[in-house]
Amino acid sequence: SPEPPPRRLPPPPAEKKVGVAPPQVSSTTTYSEQLCRGGGVGSQAQQIYTLSVGSQMSGKQIHAVKNEPIDLNKGSSRLKCSKEMRNSCVDLHHMAFKDKIRVDETLKLFQDVYNELLHKHKGEPKREGQGARKFDMQAASILRRKGKWINRANCFGHTPGVAIGDKFHLRVELAIVGLHCQYIFGIDYTMLNGKKVATSIVNSGRYENKAKTNDILIYSGEGGLMNRGMKVDQELKRGNLALVNSMDEKCPVRVIRKMTRGSSDFGYTYDGLYMVKKFWKEKERVGKYVFKFELHRMSGQEQLPLERTKPRGKECCILMDVSQGMENFQVRAMNGRDCEKPDKFAYITNNIYPDGYIKVKQDGCDCTNGCSNSRHCGCILKNEGEIPYSEKGFLLRRKDMVHECGPSCKCPPSC
């Protein structure tokens, strides 16, 4: 009889691997680099950018390892790497929180010094030939002499403690926290390999800058403005040259937008990181040449809406007097969208309280010369020991409740 076919044995079971797989990153990519960068940065400049961010955030960098066989007796270096990366992630978040507190405390210290100077020189007559007193510049100089400025190293990338969308009321605040270290010039730069490379720009509206889209900005170069309003051709030097070098080195540039409300300054907003893509020379209407730079916003960042600087339509007066003669002056109602009038309404001059409401008279302050950062001012104590508004009437920081001076206060109406 024929022999039976040989019996096939089942394949041996696959060896189980114990451990947590590391994140899918290359063997040469640092953990802090993957966490902080936005992409699109050149090789040499990328190393410097990564080192500066990594040292500020966590103080160390962790390299991901390639897949390797696991020895159950010795354990796996992947497990150690994964544990170190998790610990480093916690450290990064903790450092980011500490950086934010540090920025807030520095800005509060600046506002205290600034308000103290305003109150000290309030009511003083202006001397003959004396220009406008820049109390914000004086306050910034005081903090600089005391060593209170932070983030003094002019590095590439995001500034520690400053998030996209953060607002600043005064230009000097940008320099105090290290976001943009130039008081006047719109382009800030540092030295890299013997060349000037831009680190940040301020879109202040002084030049004809425009946003093509939410992610593309056409920025005009600096210079070309002489004394008495005379204009000359811009030259490829200082900040203009630094932007060209940023394009060559593929370094990110911080962009800060100046916000306006009508004809008055409203403050500055951090817009994020941009890359310079190209530049050209363009002839202005006055016949002088200026440099134009096209910057593209790096992907993966929070979007900010474009500022609406002009009304959507021509404003028209829909009501000459909303109060219908009940006030000592006319209260006009304007409509910038259309000329549609409001529905019928009843204008009142006094508060109407519901039944059962017990009105409690609020205590006011005794500051006859105006409120100041003093422990004796009741309104300041209600506002956690600080004046909530700036000299121009802007709210300095978000609060759950803001206490303002009222009829019970002895301070003047201008307070």
C-alpha cells in the first residue's frame, strides 16, 4: 500500500512583543522640534531654531529610536524612550504655563510703573519747547535698568509665554516681553552666520501693506522716508536685507499686526509665524521705488480674522436724536450696513428695578485728585489693587468684574 503523505506541522506562534510603540517620527527628529516647529524651515537655520526653542521650553531634547528587537530579560530602550518622552511632554506644558505667568507678571509690572508716572506728572504744565512726554518709553527704560525685561535673546520662532492672538496695548510692551525688540523700526533682526536675518516684523499700517488672504501678507520694506516728508528710493540694507536673508535661510518670521479702531490706535496682536517667499521692487505713486515682500503664513497655526478697517457701507444717520429731547444733547444713531431704522422703542433716563429689589448705596473713593495705585483708594482695592484701564481708556487685561468710579466717588469726572 502507498505510504501516507508526511504530516505538516503548524507554524510556530509569533513572538509577542511587549512595550509601547514610540511616536511615528524619524530617528533624527527631536521631540521638541516636532512639538514646536511649524514646518518649512531650512536645515541649518532649523537646527538653531530647534535648539533655541528646546532649551527655552524643556532644557533638553529627546531623540526617538528606530524599531529594535526586544529582549525580555534586559527590557527595551523603546520603553525608556517612551517614558522619557511622556515626562518631557509634561515638562514642556509646565514650562509653557510658567512662561505665560512670567509674561503676565512682567506686563503688570510695566503697567504699574506706567500708571505711576502718569499720576505723578498729571496736571503739570507743559514746558516751552518740550515735546510729548513718552511715559511708556520711560517706564520701559526703568524696567530695563532693573533687569526686568524677559526673553532678551532675539531667537527665531514663537516667543515663550506669548500665544497667537495675544494683544498688547503699547508698542514698547512688544520689546519688554521679547516679541519685537525695535521701538520704531518695523523689522527686527539678528545675526546668523555673519548675516542679518529677520526675526519679526510689525505691520503698523505706516506703509502700504495689504493682506491678499488670511495666509498671505504683502509687506512693504522700511526706509525711504526723509525729514519733512521727503521720500527717496528704498535701499537693500538693514531690515530689508534681513528679510531677503530670511528667505534664503528659510527662517520663520514673527508677524505682529497693529489694530486700529477708527482713527485711533487700538493695540497690537501677535499673528504667528510667516515665511518670506519672494520680493521685488515696485514704483510708488510718488515715483519712488520700494521693496515688496510676500510672506506666507506657516500651516498648522490658529487662524485670525482679517481686520475690518472700513465700514461695509457708507454710514448714514437713521435717527438724529435717540433720546427725543430727553437728554441735554442729541444722541445720534448711525448705521454702516444699511439705512434701516430701528423698531419702536421707549427711551428712559433712569434705571427701573424689579419688585422686591433692595437698592444698596455703593461706597466711593476719597481721591479728590484722581485715583492712583494706592492702598487708600477704595476703587483700586475693588479692582485687585490696580487701575483696570490705560490712559487711552483700553482695558488692560480680562477680568470677571471691573469696578468703575461712580457718583459716590470724590474724584473728578475725568478720572
